[in-house]
Amino acid sequence: MKNKKIGIVTLNGEFNYGNRLQNFALQLVLSEFNADVCTLEIKNSKFDKIKKEFWNGNIGCIGDIYYLSKKIISKLTFSSIKKRKNYRLMQAEKLKIIEKFTKENIKVKKINRKHLNEFQSNYDLFIVGSDQVWNPNIIEFDSTHFLNFTAPEKRYSYSASFGVDELLNSPSLLKEHYKNYLTQMSYISVREDSGTKIVEQLLHKTIDTAPDPTLLLNKNEWKKALQIKDCERKPFILVYFVSEISEKILNKITDFAKKKNLEILQIMGDTFGEDRVIVDPKQFVEMIYQAQYVFTDSFHGSVFSIIMETPFFVFKRTDNKGTYTRIDSLVSKFNIECAIVTDEAKLSGRLMLFNFESTRYLLEEERKGES
């Protein structure tokens, strides 16, 4: 990697903490090898955006017409329009704060999609990852995240996530699309075991599983990189849910807080709410470090709780957008299954099961495997 010019392609989310932090971590780790690293922010035309919103592939069978019709209709329902309005409110509020972190900490090059072919000649290689860069519900038939704009020998993935357990048979041409572009990758590593299974079934060859970039830095390295401070406020419970919190879960958290005599602070996830605080990615990690306990449905909320050795409880998302595979794989790898909360789980009894000394050892072993 020494003296290489490397372009990172990831999901560009100025309203997602995990996305910004994994991007920051990958840039930092690559830079330590004296690589010149830049993240590409690929700009789409209005036509590209509309095409991606509704359909970005070819009709392969009659079932695809049904799939397309169902997709379009689902976006026109009252509840869907209401959710998108709420989502845009969240984006607008978080953008103001998180965008500043990106400008100060991540080297970004904005490039129009139509100029990618000529632009790529300036780079030695490109890395797609981490985050859900291969999630079919996000990219569908968009081949940019398979680095199709550059030569196959320059195409690498690091800890790429599919965000789903499997590729479905609808749209009918989706699996063939993925197979075609994955075959052209020079090197592939994915984040979850489920992703390994998807690729190996498509390509019939063994590939690597690699940790999320955020896991490549230990607690002290994160504290130094983000200049994190010790807690100077009243002890608190931190709540960070990407999806909306159900009343049942909220009651469980409230009861726990009362028993522990702790106040509750909630960071805004993907749903807008006046009672939620908006922080930048540095403050996100800092609050996880400072909290007595963390309640979350987030993959990166769980990751940083593990890194910062903060007891945490993780719930299934209520919007059904995220699969539990990512979190299952994470807690299993670090022997911290006690963090998973089911309906009947008694939280207080689980606290004694957290063994961060063991988790710390497993994290170090994971990092050694990547060095």
C-alpha cells in the first residue's frame, strides 16, 4: 500500500454515524501505510436518481413487472410519503452537524458519474467498503459499487456488507448482475458470514471475511484519534435507535433507568424527534464511552459499545429494514451474546455476564489477523 493512490467508494451518508466513522477509520488505517487516500463522492444526474428510485435494471420475466409495480405503489402510499417526509427532516437536521465532521476529517473528492472513467486513471486502486455497499435494497442494479468504472485489477473490496441474509430471486436478473461484477473483482473481503455465503454460492470459491474498519482501532486509539474526554456530566443511559422505538421497548428502558437512578439521553437515529439530541460522529463515540449503559438497535452502536467497553443491550429494528445478521455475527464473534435482548429478557440479570477483558483479547486477535 506504500505510496499508493487509493480511492474509497462507500455509501455517502452525512446523516449516518456508522458510515462516517467506518470511512474515517479506513482512511486512517490506509494512511498509516503512507497511502494517499481519498473518498469519492459520486454525483448522480437527476435522471440517474429517478431511475435508481424506481427501477435500475432490465425486465427479465413477467414477475419483474409485478415486482416493479409493487415497488412503485409502495412509494405512493400515505404511510410511505409520511415516512419519507420524516426521513428528510432528519437528514436536514443531521446534515448540518455531521457534514462538518466529514469536511474536517475525511478527504473527499466530488466527481460526476459521467467523468469516472477518465478520473480513475489517476489512482492505483479502488476499495469499495465498508458499510452496506452491496445491499440490493440500496444499490439494486447500480454497478458503481462494484467499481465498474476502472480496470478489474484495480477493483478491491474491504469488509463489504450485503445487509441481507441472501439475494432474493426477484428481480430475476439480480443474482446474475451480482455474479457478473463480483467475478471481475481483483480481491473480495466481506464483513459478515452471511455475505461470505452469498459470494461463495455465486462464484464457487472461498473469500475472506474482514472486520469492520472501526474495529481496527482499539479504545485508546479511538480516544486519541477523536480527542475523546472523560465524562463531566451526570451519569446517564444512552439510547440510539436507527428505527423508531416501540412503546414496549421504551417502557423497558425507562424502567431500567429508574431502577439505576440514571437519566436517559437519546441520539437521533433515522427518525426525526424533538426530544432527541443531534451530535457529530466524534460526540457519538464520546457519549458511548461516557455512558453507563447503551440501548441500541444499531450495528455501529453495538461496535462502539464493545470497543469502549460499555455494557449495552441491542434490540431488533422495528422498521424491518436491517437484518439481525450483522449484529448476530458481531456478538457471536466477541462472545457477548448477553447483549441481545428478547421480549422475555431480564436486563439486570445480564449485566454480570459482560466480560470485556475477554472481548478485548478477541478484538486484539482480530486486529492481528488484519495486520
